[in-house]
Amino acid sequence: MTRDSKTARPDPDRDELAFLARYDAAEFPHPSLAVDVVLVTAHEGRLRALLVRRDEHPAKGRWALPGGFVRLDESLEEAAARVLREKAGLADVFVEQLFTFGAVDRDPRTRVITVAYYALVDHERLAAANPGSGDSLVAVLDVPWSGVAGGAVRAQRTGGESLALAFDHAIILGVAVERLRGKLDYAPIGFELLPAHFTLRQLQHVHETVLGHAVNKDSFRRRMLASGRVVATGQRERDASHRPAELYRFEPNETDGRTLTPPAARR
Amino acid sequence: MTRDSKTARPDPDRDELAFLARYDAAEFPHPSLAVDVVLVTAHEGRLRALLVRRDEHPAKGRWALPGGFVRLDESLEEAAARVLREKAGLADVFVEQLFTFGAVDRDPRTRVITVAYYALVDHERLAAANPGSGDSLVAVLDVPWSGVAGGAVRAQRTGGESLALAFDHAIILGVAVERLRGKLDYAPIGFELLPAHFTLRQLQHVHETVLGHAVNKDSFRRRMLASGRVVATGQRERDASHRPAELYRFEPNETDGRTLTPPAARR
DNA sequence: TGAATAGTGTCTATAAGACAATATCCC
DNA sequence: GGGATATTGTCTTATAGACACTATTCA
């Protein structure tokens, strides 16, 4: 790294340290910064997400994404993981940054910018960690558009009753679904919605649930097996009332394990 | 929207207004929130980006992405547009949110989270608006990885001299290049790096510059023409010392004009 | 044995890569 | 005409969709 010659000066380090000592972060007003997590799962052919009932103002009584304010000593990713731990009782799930929402009036309290994350977990794990208390539920997502058209997404109870969403969370849910649909075909994320061992039909069912339409069975099998990320375990399905299918597991590529999240931003 | 029955209470609106009147945003410490813009262009086979020399601490003398703190009365997109206007003299360019960087120690002053945007502009426009003063330059990007492997990106002067980058801006540049490469094949963004009228060869050259490798000419032409987004103008190239090529222009699809940015987040 | 789904093989349609042939401009 | 690139057409190859057929389990 060649330093630009114009920057040469007597004692840069001491100079900078002196500057930092004088710096006052409260000099001008700051917005509030939050993280919200779209914790997605798939069950019975429907996409679902964890919602939490707000018991305080603003939007008291409405349903919101689990979220919280970012602490000064934690990274954004740590904040998202903390929210998942505290509000969903989950650790070690797939989490990725979704989008940052910063409309001026998105929160009536004051200016709140939220960095949204989405997390993927198989339904059994989520149901075990969140046995549907009165304060939280796994809502069914009702996506009123097809493909990656985008737009707000509605939430309802399993019975079909609509849930009133807080703030711009219907929009955030929509962006999450859009992102999932867009990434599903080229990124190894379908597996994250299934247990460690799964059949190809289960995987296809998950893809169809995310995409919102049926996919071709033959080419789906071929693509999955050709990807090299789906390997047979030798075990077979148990309870089926028909020929049991082979159980597979997800085996990451060399190129996996990295996402758009740059390592330096993960800390 | 059916309201959950448990939320019923005497006068919800007045209740919420009273709450908001009491709310104190300064109750707990807030991080600083900035936007940084990766203003990308392509010229002479190289990807380039606008950098600004920092004349204040921290990182004084180093080269940084144009950026600024977000004001309480502007959206994130407005802040990015303002930065482009103030630091690059540009308006009405393609801008899209890239990623939000929030490592605890990414800025030595205090906790600063930055929402990074990338903007695309054709080189002539950028050169006209930014005639390379001492404080800013259009740096050449040296990408030390291929495909979408990701990682830090180096910056240099046109002559080849390395430029010391401030903060985590080498990482941000890397994420921008990774995103560009990932989106180029399915999103109409190559056009944004060219003037309104262009030849197919120019478009191919832009794609090759972004991707960092040669692409097949025949299939490139076919794909572009089949996309329906490239329409002939009837005009032809002028200065060429060979058979002049037809000039085309970009014609958005019905499905274009929308990005991952949800409309509600754009204000 | 029948119902139901798993898994295999083959044919066809489509898109990409390769390459040859012709067209059109400037010098 | 020669140099250079544009543009068109054809052939080959890889992949997705369609479909027929066999395999295996449980009831």
C-alpha cells in the first residue's frame, strides 16, 4: 500500500490520536438503529415466519418481526443472532442480511432505520423452540404476487385469520420472499428449511413452497444430484405407505460457506 | 385487517399519542449512521470508481468512497442521491442499495454503521462532471479474484500507482464488484454504464469489463436481442475505420423499473 | 395383488458455443 | 482492392421438459 505523497506530515499517528480524543459522537443528532429478523420456515406447503405481538407502544397489539436495537458493542450480525436467541430461542441457524429500511416515517416514535435479516430453519426445530405462546406465533405468509414481482406480503394464523402487521413489516416480509425466490435456484438455501436428512421429494416440496409454483420433477432431481451438494446417506425413509425414498444430506461445495456477507462485516 | 381481540382497549389512538409525546429518543446511546456510494463506471477495459481524498481525520490522506452522515429528515436513498450530487456532481443515475456494514471497529472515531449504495454511470458523463481535481479521482479497480469469489478490491491511479483506501472501503468495493458480476446476467444494468446509444460490441465490452473475462460474441448478441430490451435505432456508428455497427438503445421491459428496493423504502 | 411413490432411460425442444460465409464501411 | 469488423446462417453440444417404464414398499 503506497501512501499518497501528499499525505506526508510530521507525525500522522499522534495527529490522528489527538483528533480521536477530541471527537464527540453526540455532536449531531443520530437516528436509532435496529435489526429485524424474518425467521422463515416452510410447513404444509406454506411459507411461514415468526411474528411477535407488540405489548408496548407504538403499534401495540400488532404483530411484528422479532427485532431490537443495535448495541454499541455488537456487530449487526451479532445483534441479529441475539434477537434470534432471545425471541426465538434459536442459535446456529442460517442468517443473511436482507435489506436496510430507512424511510423517514417508518416508525412514529422517532427516526428508526432497521437492518433486516432473514433466517432459515426447519419447521420442527422452530416448532420445538416456539410452542406458540400468546406473544408469538409462526404465521402463514400469504403472497399476493407470483415470481419475483415483489410487494407487500400478508400474514395470517394457520386458521386463516388475518394478522395486523406493525410498521413496514409487510414490506419487509415481501422483500424476504422475493430474495428467497431469487436465490433459491442458484444458492444452497433450500436445505436450510429441512432437517439434516431429507428426501428429494421433500426438497422439491420446499422449493415449490418457496417459489409458489410446481417444478418439474425430473429436471429437479437431475439438477440437485448434478450440483454435487446433495449426497445419499444410504438410509431410507421410514413411515411412508409406499416405496421409501433415499435420504440425502446437504454437502457444501468448496464455493459455499460464503455469501454476499463479506467476512469483515461478520464480526 | 382483523385486529387481534386481545388488543382491544379504551382509546388506542390517544393512548399511543400520549406514549409518543413521552418518548425520548436520546434515552440510550445511538450509533452514527452514514451512507457511502460506490460510483462505478467502465472505461478502457477497466472497472473504475470515484474516490475522494480525506482531508480530515480519521484516515486523513487516504482515499475513501464518497459518503456522508444520514440526516434525520431524509431517507437513505435521498442521502445517497445527495452524496452523489454534492461529491460527484451527478443526478439521475442508477442507484441501488448494496449492503450495510456494521463491524464494531470499522471506524476509529465511534460506532459508525454505513449503508453502502452502488451507482452506475457512463464514463463520459462521469469524466465531464469530475475532471479529476486534487481531491477526487476516478480510480481503476484491481480485482484480485475471479467470478463472484468476493474479497477486497484494490484501487490505483490510471498510471498504476496504488491508492491507500480508508476504513473498510476495499471490502465495500469488493462487495460492489461481486454484486455487479452476479446481477449482470439477469438484470438490465450493463446499459447504465453506457451512453443512451451504443453498439452491441460496446455492450459486450462493458460486460467483459465487469465480469473480468471474455464472453462469447454470438451467444451474447443472441441473448441481448432476444431479451427484447435492446432495440435498433436505425442509426450507425460514425468514427469507425471499418464497417460501422448499428446503434441500439435500452428499452426497459414491463418487468423492469423495479429492483430489490421496495417502493416504500425509496422515499 | 393393488396403490402409491421412487427411480431410470429416452426422446424432444431450447439455448449456448463454434465456425464459416457474406456484408459494409474506411483507407 | 485490402483491412477490419458487422451480421447472418448452420452445425454441434449441453440442459430442461416430457413421458414411458420398471422398482419397491405397505395395506
